[in-house]
Amino acid sequence: MSSLLSVQGLEARHGLLPAVRGVSFEVTDGETVALVGANGAGKTTLLRTIAGAHKSAAGQIRFDGDDITRVRAHDRLRRGIALVPEGRRLFPDLTVEENLLVAARPDRKGQWTLDTVLEAFPLLKPLRGRRAATLSGGEQQATAIGRALISNPRLLLLDEVSLGLAPIAVEAVYRSLTTLIEGGTTIVLVEQDLKRATSVASRVICMLEGRLVLEGGSELTREQITEAYFGLRKAPT
Amino acid sequence: MTWTNAVIQGVFLGGFYALLACGLSLMFGLMRIVNLAHGDIAVLGAYLITVVLDHWGVSPFIGFVAVLPIMLALGYLLQRVILERSLRSGVLVPLLTTFGLAIVIQNLLLEKFSPDVRSLGGDAGWITTASWQITNQVSIPAIGALALVVAIATLGGLQLYLSRTPSGRRMRATAQDPDTAELVGIDSRSVYAWGTAIAVGTAALAGMFLAMRSTFDPYAGSTQLIFAFEAVVIGGLGSLWGTLVGGIVLGVSQTIGAQIDPQYSVLAGDLVFLAVLASPRGGIFRARLAS
Amino acid sequence: MTGTLRVRRWSKLSAGFSGSFTAFVIALIFVPVLLSENATAKMTTLLILVLLAAMWNALAGYGGLVSIGQQGFIGLGAYGTVWLCNHGMNPYQAMVVATLFCGAISLPVSLLVLRFRGAQFAIGMWVLAEVAAILVSFDQSLGAGTGTSLIELNYYSPGARQEYTYWLTLGMAVFFLGVLFVLLRSRFGSSLQAIRDDEEAAASVGVRVVACKRILFVLAAAGCGGAGAMTLANTLFIEPTSIFGVNWTAYMVFMVLVGGLGTFEGPIIGAVVLFLIQNHYSSGGAWYLVGLGVASMLFALLLPRGLWGTVRDRFKIQLLPVGHQLSGVASTPIPAPAEEAS
């Protein structure tokens, strides 16, 4: 299977503070990768840099064979990278339907249309005409995921989709994620809940203070991941 | 002129102000920029129309149609070349940049055209002088009515564009959150550029009416900017319809002031503006491109 | 950790420069004695420009308030002088009183406008300037729309008039820049820096944000009023559209952007630049203003720190000791955390 996303030596900063230091990894087509790490480890910055919302300071990003390091975010969406941002970031004064439609790309054909998205998230059907700012956390999360899906992405990036949600809503979100994974969508998800993350992902990447400290699949034990998460083991050379 | 007539004339004047202000309101709602060169751009439009008229002797309406594509292109370039950069540099820079641009436009016009006042009222034909006599004291000027109708149509058209069309939707999304807009595939720079182009286009339209209903000179832009800004602030809300209300209130204030004493007309509008600023609402306009 | 960190106000360079600068200012007193009347008039113009640039910078560079309406105070200072002279005051006394009057009237104005920032403040000030111009133009005793001159100045010989005008202008420039200097060196200056960096954070540590801005506002109003009064004295004739004109703001914006927004030395440099350009291209007419506008735009977009700001940041020098400097910085870098873990 070919590598869909390839990140090499990526560096990103917030002003002068480094947030992502020399991170390299690959994601193959159809994989689900969990990106874990404590707060401030750089996970959100890494996702945003891959999506193009944050400028990289050094390194390279290759997507489907093309170097997209200098490509602007809206162009990356066009090529098939969609990010569900931390905090959902819906357009507050647009309705649910408008939030979805505004992200639809007629040039990216696929299974996801306004109707199929609403089928996948039936709770949104009665909320079509409601302003996004009035939705609950779970409803917003469903809209945000739908908004990413409607562009028929090849790579779906999810940043802390369970944050601030009631457990029952988190259940619902992960149920739909499982369906997506079974459908073959390539996913990288950031998740603070280690248990959840490892339950859906085939591979885990752990970050600490901007660096990638652990990477592996089912061969990794829970202890190894926990140690890497808290920085209790040395960074691999 | 009776008081009733003064109010009616004020409403029509307000229509013109609303048309003048809608571009300013649009740019602020979209990008949080107050384009200090907005008035001068309207005057530039007026002068370009006079160039067309002087060469081909057509009516100002045809002149506007000829000038519109140029103005739209200028607006697009203005955003891409100048304003885009200034947006990234903090809040002071767009003010300073657009102020510099205003000075440049004013004085380029002064160099190219004489400092004498001009008017296209004569070239517009019957419409500038015609009016409908409603009662003994009240008459409706044709040009005023036209300006009001065009203002309502423009504001309504813009509102429809924003709420019903895909590209209008994209513009609203970009206004609310430009970073996330990029993430969902919207080219925010292009959206901003089109927004500025539309704003400049409406300014040119206002410039045409300015040329037809009164005189103008190269330095008239400053006054037009102040009127436009006053209309936006008085209208308060930031929705485009608020601009219509603000324009009409400003127009009526000015005509009522003029009724007391012709010298007081602009002053009356200024005082109403200052009163709105001083009120608890304070003229703070949470301008969003509201649906 | 090696070395101890000390906070210093003075460096050898700034001590040396301050000394020679003070000597230079004292030397300026002798200009009317040493130079011709024409040259003295030009120096007066230069000093007015310096004053205006410093005042606009106080508002915009230190206070973050872009005002497009300072010409209101310029006009009020000039017309205030005329009004006071009409009521029997000695012209030079009148200039000083008019300056104070501008400072006084700016207090109630500040209650209104300091609630705003950004464009609302900018245009709000402009509207107020226009209102002032309109009100002045109603008054027949002030010459209404056609303008007026300060006939009381005719009681002095032209030579004496030029001398007194120059000295009063010098006095005003030194006074206002001096006050600004002292304020910036005091705790007020640190408060301003905090406000510039993050207004809300500054407020949360007890900085009285609006009070600080008010001080700058009143200072700038008085300073611009003084500049207006001295412009009247220097050019003898004023009329509402030019003394209340927005071109004054165009000059101030140019001087401060070119010199260096938010620096103390910058506006002085910008004033000198504008003065030299004015003398060279006095017949330029509108092209001259086009050039100023284009230059302002280019500086705002490409070189926002201005000439002096860029030099200062690049070479880390400071001529007048307004800020704080850190000396004795630690020389070993702090190690990265991962390597410290055992």
C-alpha cells in the first residue's frame, strides 16, 4: 500500500517558541493513526500544519506524491485533506445546512453529499435551519465532522473530537468514526483519551514537547505508550 | 420649504448616503477594515465618468456602465496588492495605509483635473431637474427618488447575494472566521478581493449620483467619507439594512438643519453622529455580514 | 547561570548623545541672533513640525490612537489666539493661553472619544475637527470663512516679531518634548509599553489604561494647539479650510511613519525629512502631496518601524535614554528538557 501522507523533519513555531520539532512519519492509504500526547505536546499544531492552517518553519509534507509544503490551506482541501479543528470552529451565524454547503466541493465527487451527511448524522436533520451558534456540543461536533466529510476527503484529520462532550455524545461520535474507518477513509486523529485512541487506531504516534517519541502498531503495550506519553522514557535516536 | 418637505427631501438624501455607505459597511463587515479612501474612490468614479462624458458625450448612466468594470478591477487590485498586506500587520496599519491612499487619490485628481467644481447634472438631462409635485409644499425630486430606489435595490441585492448564493455564503463564512474558511476550501484572499471590488463598484455608483445631484471637486472625498461613516455608525447594527436607516437619519438631520439655517446642515448631521457615539450604545457596531 | 542581570537606563552612547543634544538645544536659542530673518522663519517652521510629529507620535506610537483630527486643535490654537487678542490680550500671552485652552477643552472631549479605538476614534476626531471648523466659520469676528490675521503682531517690528515667535516656538517644542520625555522615563512609560503590548493584560495588572491615554490625549491636544498658534504667528494669515485641513494629518502621518512610530527620536528625524522635502519641492503642488501619501503607504506596508525604528532595532542603539536595557545577559544556553531527563 502506498504512503498517502509523508511528513519529514517538520518544524513549526508559535512566534519564537518551537511547537513541532523535527517530526517525521508516514500514513498509508486506509490507515487510522492515533496521535497522542499530553497538553502542549504539539499535536494540534502538527495537524494544523499538515492541513495548511499553520505555516511550517522547516521540513516537508508530501501528499499523494506531491510536495504540498508551500500549498495554501484551501488548496490542500481541494486535494483531499480535511481538518476537523479543535473546538469545532463552525461558522456561528451560518445555519447547519449552510455550514455544510459552504464546504462542499463540486470538483471532488464521492459518496458524501448534503443528503448522505445528514443520513449519517440523523440528529442534524431537524437542525438544518438552525444557526450553528445555538447548537449543543455534540450537535456541533457532528456538524463539524460532516463539514469535513462533505468535501470527500482522502485524508481526514480530527482534533480532539471528544473534548467537552458528554460521554453519550462521545459514544455517538466514535460510532460514526468506526463506520468511516470501515469504509476505508484514511484518518489521523488526535485524542487525549488513550483508551479510545487505541481502540480505533491501527497505529499510535506519541508526541512530547514537540518531538515524536514513540511510534508503533499493535505490538506496543499500554505501558510503553503511557511511559512515552508522560516522558518517562528517553526519546528514540 | 416646509418641515414636511424638509423631511421628505432628507429621506431621499439619505438614500444617496446609504448607497455611499454600503461599500464602507461591506468592507468593514468582511475584513474589519474601515477604508479611509472610500469617499475619494467615489469621487474618482465620478471623475472617470466625466472623462467618458467629455470624450463620447453620452449620459452619465452610460458613463457609469463603462466605468464600472475599471472600478471593479481597481477594487480587486487594491485588495490584492495593498490591503491584503496591511491586514497582516495589525490594527493601525490598515488605517494608515488607507489614509495615505486617500491623500494620493485626492491629489492625483487635483493634478489631473482642475480644482474647479464640476457637476454632471446638466448632462443627465431631465432627470436632474424633474420632480413630481405631490402637494403645494411637497415635491419629490426625480433624481432623489432614483437614488433611493437604487440604494434599496443595491442593499437588497447585496443581502440576497450574501444569503442565497454559494459565493455569498462563502463571503459570510470568511467574514466570520477567515482561518476556518481556508480549512474548508475557501480562498479567503479571493473572497476579500471580490468584496473590495464590490465595495468599490458601489462607491462608483454613489459617485455617479454625487456628480448628478450636486457639485464635486478633487477634495470632495473627505466629506463623502465622513458622511458614509456617519451613516454606518448611526445605523448602528452592521447589517446592510442598518446602513439604510443610518443614511436616512443622517439625511433628514441635515435637511432639518438646513431648514433652520442653510449653514447648519452639515453641522446638524455631525451633531446627530456625535450624539449616537455618546449614547450608551456608543455606536459600537458588531458588524457581521448577518443573514 | 553566569553573569548577573542588571537593568540600565543609560548607556555610554545615550549619555554622550544626551549631553550633546542638550548643548545643541541651548545653541538653538541663539538662532535669531546668528541667522537671517528668513532662516529664523524656516527654523520656526521646522520646530513646529517637530512639535506636531512628536505629539501625533505620542498618540499613535505610544497610545495606539490614530487620530485624523488633530487639525482641530491646531485650528483652535490659532483661532483661540485671534479671539484672545480681539479681547485685548497681548499676542504672545494669547498664544500660550490658547495652547492651555486646547489642553483644557480636550479633557471633556476625551470623555467621549477615549471610549473608542481604531477607526471610530480616528474618524470621530475628524468629525470633531470639522465641527470646530464649522463653528469658527460662523463667527464674523474671527473672519468667518475668508480668514483672518493677527493684526496685533504689527505692533512689533518684523525682526522682533520673528525673534519672539521663534523663541516661543522653541520654548513650546522643548516644553512638550521635555514633558513627554519625563513621562516616558517614569512609570507611566512602562504602563504605556504594557498597554501597547496587550491592553487587557495591562488592565488586569492594575494599569489605568484610560487614564494613561487621557494624559497623552491632553498633551497632544495642547501641543497641537501650540503648533497652531505658532503657525499663525509665523505665517500671519490663516483661514478655516487650511488651518483645519486634513493635510496637517497627512504631514504628521508622514513624519511619524518615516521617522519611526513609537520611538522618541523618530518623529524628530521625520520632521527634519519633511522640512527638507518642503524646502526643496515647495512648488510641487499636488504632486508633492501625492509623494507624501505614497511614501506613507510604502512605509506603513514595508517599513512600519520607520527609518529610526529600523536602525534602532538592527543596531540595538538608543540615543535618548527613554527605555530600559538589559545588561549582563547569561552566556550559556538553557539546555533542552529532553536531554536533562535521566
